[in-house]
Amino acid sequence: MTYLLSSAYLAPVHYYTKLYSGFPIVEEHCDHYIKQTYRNRCIIAASDGPLTLTIPVEGRPKSEGGTSKTPMRDIRISNHGRWRALHWHALVSAYENSPYFEFYADDFEEIYRKPCTFLVDFNAALQQLVLDLLNLRPNLRINVDHYLDVPAGNLPPGSSLAALPSPVALSPPIVDLRERIRPKVDAAFDAEFRPRPYYQVFAARHGFLPNLSIVDLLFNMGPESRLILRQSLVR
């Protein structure tokens, strides 16, 4: 089995269960940028409830199709506003009283302070930090050559991969989640994912909020985050 995923900004727990699964992962960087997805936004648990953090981006000029016609690998981070400081302040406000924030804060803050031109590079830096903190080593490859066109969404075992215009070798069945794991799609579509409740700072006020950004799990549960990921997988 191979999972196809998009690049994501501090992706949700659902996304990370795929990285935990042990199956090969291909992260797509040739897809066109799509607004209101996890490519440039994450959702955390703030004192007033779920809070969306969005990175401002810019792509091709309108004469060349605009941002929506820009491959993810070419999407640049906009310097508009003070988004880095605002995002970091939001994370501190939301998680400074969580059990593990103080242990991980410096590493995250360093990434927010470093200049970065491309969105995929910023996402990758945060993702690598999370993987290191969770001691996860997924079988992860990045596709930067040609968009992987999977006509039927999923290819069953034994199907031909000739339609895939890329040198990336894929093991069927191929599960295309590039446009399925996104904020406005209920994760219940995935029979292999059932979010396992865990401690959250504001649970007494809002109840358990499932499938938030991986940092919500990490800051609240620390090393036990791996256990929650495993328990959220349905096999």
C-alpha cells in the first residue's frame, strides 16, 4: 500500500497516523495550490475553542494563472503582516500550560524565527522536527517531477501503474489522500482512522476536540503521542 499526501502545515493527527503506519508515503509537491486546505493552515485548541492559523502565500502572477495555478513546490511564503510572530504567540497562549510545551518550545520557535522562502520547505522543517520528537522514521518520498495522476483515486492490487507520469515507484493499492485530508472533510470517511481521545488543556471547557494539529497532541502528551497515533489506527 502507498499513501499519497499533500504538503501540510503542522498537519492534523489523521495525517500523522499515515506517517506512523509503516506503509510507504509519497508527499506531492507538484499539485496545484488549493486554498483553505492544510497546505498552509493548521487548527489548534485555544482558550475560546478551535483556532485556525493560516500562512499568507503568493504564487504566479494573474497573467500566468495566479496562485491557484501554481505548483505547491513554487508557492512562496508572503511577508505580509507579522504572521510568524502571531502564529507563535497563538501557540504559546494555547499551550504554555500543557505538560510538554516547555520541553519542545525552543525547537519550534527557532523554525518560526528562521527566514524561509517556500511553503513546502517551511512545512518540511516543522514536519521533520515533529518526526524527530516522536522518534518516527516513515518511508517518505517527495514527488517533485510530475503530478501523480491516479485516475480512480485508488488503484487495487495488480492494477497497472503505467498511467503515472513519474519515476516514483508506487506499491498498490494506492490510497490518494491529497484532497481528502482537509479541514472541511470529515475524517470519518477513512475507516482506518478513529481519533483516540487524549488529555487537552481546555477539555473541561470545550470537551475533547478530535483531529487537531499534531502539535496539540505533542504538547499535551509528549512521548505518549506515539501510543495515541497507534490507537487511532484501525487495522
